[in-house]
Amino acid sequence: MSSYYLFSDAHLGTTARDDDRQRQERVLEFLDHVRRCGAGLYIVGDLLDFWFEYRHVIPSSNFPVLAKLYELSRAGMPIDYLAGNHDLWLGDFLRQQVGLRVHADGIIRDLHGSKCLIIHGDGIAARDGGYRFMKRIFKNRVNIALFRWLHPDLGVKIAKAMSNTSRKVKDNRYTWEADYKAYAEARFAEGFDVVIMGHTHEPLFESIGGHYFINLGDWMDHFTYCEIDRDGPRLRCWPGGQMYEPAGKRSSLSRVPVE
């Protein structure tokens, strides 16, 4: 029986790193694996570091990944994309042209008999009030319209600079771990078997009273993903597919083929 695959926080196209092309190649290899072995793909936010659709223009960076997703979609692979905090300005392009099922919030899915809540995780922490305030500003229709008046070259440059700044000020995510765990435990009490999120970039696989709380990590340093089959969920590393071990970071870009 085929597996479901979930990953998040690749932040492709960031100007804060000099390994963007190598990381993109790794994502493409992973997507080829998903096409061969998967029953469905869930991208749990922040695949790209910035995304904004002008009426007739989209960002050209990381076109190969968008083309690969289109290829998977045309081949019949169901792909769900959950908006992350770097995806506040999603339009219709990913849905209409690439073939993704785009969700503004978390979703509920039954995956091989497990009732799963899948959510990016931004704004959950009680102390993340500043972000929740900024999200209302960025999602304001007037502000979106004003930004669209900027020339795309200037608009993308400004947005990427803001994106890099937001990443630098998120270093206190470790102090929020209790909030995320409390959120997951509350969902378990509601009947969920598995809670899956991203956002913090820190991989986590924790069994709590027969339930599973999973953080997908990222594809900047850890290259972790979740695979769910009839035996349940597992957190793995790419390439190689080995189980994630918290002791070591997966920052090496060496390649090991996986079939």
C-alpha cells in the first residue's frame, strides 16, 4: 500500500543562503521519489521563501519545483498545499495552473486509518501575538492592492528582505515548545490520532498516550519528512529515508538514491 508524504519549510529562493540551488535539487529528487511511491503529497507551508502573484506576473525563482509539482499533478498525484507564514499572499496560480489543492488553514485527513490534523503552526504559540497582529495587516485587501502597484522587481526585493528579517527574529521558538505540545494534547482530547505541523524548523516525533505529535522540521538544515503508511507515521531524513535521529543535523548535501 502506498505511503502519504508530508514536508514543510524549504524556503526555496531565500537570499539569506548560498545553497539554494543544491537544496532545490534535493527537493526535486524527493518529489521524484514521491511520484514513484506515494499515494498523496502534503506540503505544509513555506515551500518558497516568498510568494506573491501580481495579476500577470509570478516570481520566476524556483520554477523547476513548480514544474515538477505540475508534472506530479498531471500524473494524478493529489497534492495539498497548506499556507504558511511566508505564504500569506497566495493567489490562484498554484491551484489553477499547477493543480494543487490550496488551504488557508489546517486540514483534517484520514491517512491509513489515522485521524490527522495537519497545520503549518504559525500563530499557535500564546506568545506569538505580534505575528498574529502582523498577519492581519498583511492579509488586508487594501494593503495587498497597494503592494501590487509596486513594480514586481522592487516588490519581490522588498518582500525577500522582510522575509530574511522575520527569520532572524524567530530565535525564541524553543521557548514556545510547551505551547505547541499543549495544542497537540488538546487536539488528542478531541479525537485526533496524529497532529502534524511545521513552522519551527525543529524536527520532532513524540508519542503521547498512544497519539503522535510530529513537527516536520525543515529543508534548510534537517531535510526531514513524514511518511505515513498502514504501519503508522514515521519521521525520516532525505536522502536515504533513514529514521530521523535528533542528535545530528542533516546539513550535508550528499546524495543517496532512494527507490
